[in-house]
Amino acid sequence: MIWSFVLLGQALLFYFILTHRSRSKRDPPLDKGVIPWLGHALEFGKDAFKFLNRMKLKHGDIFTVRVAGRYVTVLLDPHSYDTVINDSDSLDFTRYAEVLMDRIFDLRLPHHQPAKVNALMKKHFLGGNFAALNCTMSRHLQASLRAERQNQKDWKDGELFSFSYSLLFKVGYLTLFRGEQNNNSTDPSSVYEEYKKFDGLLTKMARGTLKPEEKRTAQGVRRRLWELLAPAGLTEDSGSSPWLCDYRRLLQEGGADEETQKKAVLMQLWATQGNVGPAAFWLLGYLLTNPEALAAVKREFSRISERKTVETSPLDRPMDTPVFDSALDETLRLTAAPFITREVVQEKTLNMANGQEYLLRKGDRVCLFPFNSPQMDPEIHDEPQKFKYDRFLNQDGSLKKDFYKRGRLLKYYSMPWGAGTNGCVGKQFAINTIRQFVYVALTSYDLELCDPNARMPAVDASRYGFGMLQPEGDLPVRYKPKNTN
């Protein structure tokens, strides 16, 4: 028995030697927390925005924290972000992405080729296929809304987040995973119901904090989604979208077997559908709870409706909507909260915009959190907690791009889409989808709050770092198609 204690003591001593760390003069401020190994992991995971604000007040715009045995250097000065975003030699994006793929999707790609995947995405979401993709989305959106309001004459009660997320998920699923013909018999509602269970566990999967029962649930939901998505992308003749067929072809060329392809398709389902529905909810919610903003967007949409033709929806075509665009940008400023994370693969001297230099150690991680700064920085955005639909408009109605910090013009004044080579390729497609959805919701429906004095629900603080935030509750609304008695 005594030898067990001796071995345990030696193991603890060896562990302490390996993980002990003190700050050198060249390092950023170091805050290890009071709990050995775990450090600040609990507080970081519970509410990253609150925790990082506390660290910023204590240490400034750059600091290193211990999180579950890892050391993470957090940079919160947007003037200095390019030193991280533009360095692909010392800082690597793919390693942490591969960790998350394994934890969340049980996915290990044999020959991961992010450059080829990015090129494929650009081909479909930015290239010549974009117009066709947008038209397919528009038709599915209109069909889904027609089905929703079929035979409806009276007011119908609902919850805005559930309505927005479920409808746009189904539209996106049909557009990107089933394509034009939709010959496959899988019901989008069945996919959505399983997906919501999966999405509810996603942050715990990413952090490796699932309880045993939750782990079993996650494994079961993943398996059901793999089977529901299994036929997707096999051939275009079966009704699958050209994008998904090309993606699965790329996986096959990289040596991925059928099982791996199923897991990769689930990853793309979350990547493409996890943010649009929540973003549309927040935008509609902010408009409904801000009458002045709602009236301004409706006036702009009304002018667009006057130019509507019999053959097409007005938003099928490129359209100048500066008021809507500003309201959307403001919504994303308030609710888009991804981490931008890199692995330090070789020692790097980080040159701050203020002239200071810090050493980034090999094996550490670097994290930018644009939600903290620039998006919620009061020096950049006056009253940052408040929704101002015209924040991104100049007095002449043009897009406002000039924002300042410490007297210097900012390159990054809001970063909901990321930046650099890892910026969101599907940005314009997502904007078009949200614009069309909000347009139809406000021009084809009478839509109002069940309680005229209702306020927006609080955010789920555990979602910081994972794209669009989600609400803790919902926003009760009622709606009916216009021109009904």
C-alpha cells in the first residue's frame, strides 16, 4: 500500500514539473488561477465574455490564462489582430479545428485538406454557382412559408426563436443537402428534431464536459443523424445538391470511407445551418422590440415591394437595402461571438500596435474574441449593449465604416464573419437568406409580440465562442397572413 502512495507522489511531482510555469519578462501577463491544472476552465466555459472582461480589467489587452492544462494567450486589441490573422507560419488554424472535429463529430479525416475545401466552398458560394444556389434557396423558402400559412386565416401564437430556427434550418437543408429536385424521402423535420438535440449538447462536446448520460445521448443522436444524412450527396441525379456532391467527391479523393463521409456531412450540416436561424431570430426580435427600427425597415421594404414583378420576388435580385443591412450588422455585433483560435507551432514574437512585444510559446494557443473588442467595446461603439439600427449608417444613408479606438481608425470594427483566409465563405449567401426571410415575414404577415412590453431574452452564456449566440428563453409572438379577415 505504501508503494502506491509513493508512486502517486512521484506522479504528482512529475506532473507539477511538467506543468509548472512562471512568467518571463517577454511573456504576456500570466494568470494560472487557483485550481491546479484546471485553472480558469470553469469560469471560462460558464461565461467567457464576463471572464475575459475581468481578465482585461486586471491585465490589459493581452494575457495568458491556464485552461484545463493548456495555456491560452488572449489578445483583445483589434489594432493588433492582423499579427495573428495573417501569420500562417507560426500560428496554425487546422490543429485546433481537428481537435473540435474529433470531440464534436467523432471525425478524423485521413488527409485533411482545408485549402481544397475552402476552394470548393468559394466555387459554390462565391463563384458562378452562387446565383443558382440563391434561386434554389428562394424557392424552398417561399414553398416552406406557403406551407406554413396554408389555410391560416386567424392569428397563430408561436415562439420566434423556434419558428425562425426550424424554418430556416429546413430551407438550408433542402437547398444545400437535397438540392433542386429533393427526390430523397428523408423528412427535413425529422433531421431538425435530431439536430436540435445534437446542437443542445454541442458546447459540452467541444469542451469534453459531457456527463455519462449526456455522452450516451450524444452518441445516439450522432448515429441517427449519420443515418438520416447517409444518402446525401451520393449523386446529383438523386436530387442532391451540386455543392454536396462535389464535397463528398473531394472526401473520397482524400481517402475518406463511407463512415467518415457521413460524419463529415454532419459537420457541414452544423457549419452551414447553425448560425442563420439564430441570426434571423435576433434580428426580427430586435425589430419587434424597437418600433422605430421596425418602421424604418418596413419603409425600405415597402419601396422594394413597389418594384416587384409578377415573375420574381424582389429580393431574388441584387437590391440596395442600407437600412436593413445596418440593422443586420448591428444585430450581428450584439450576438455573433466566435473565438478565433490558433495553435502556436513555433515560437513567435507578437508585435502589438502600441509598440510592445510579447513572446508566444510553442505549444500554447492564441485566442481572439472580437465580441469583447471591437464589438462590445464602449470606446468604439457608444452604448454597446443597446440595439441601434442605424449605427452603421452615415447621415446621407451610406454605409458607415469609420470607427476609432485610441484615436486611430479601425480596420476591424465588427467581426461576425471572422477574418483573413478563415473568414466565412458563405457570408453573402447567409445574408441573402436572412434578408429574404425577414422581407417575407414583414411584408406577407402581420407579425407582433404577444406582450407589447416584452423584452429580448437573455443570451445563453455557455454559447460564447461558438458562433451565433442563442437565447435562454424565447420571444412569444403571434402572426397571420396579410389580407385575411
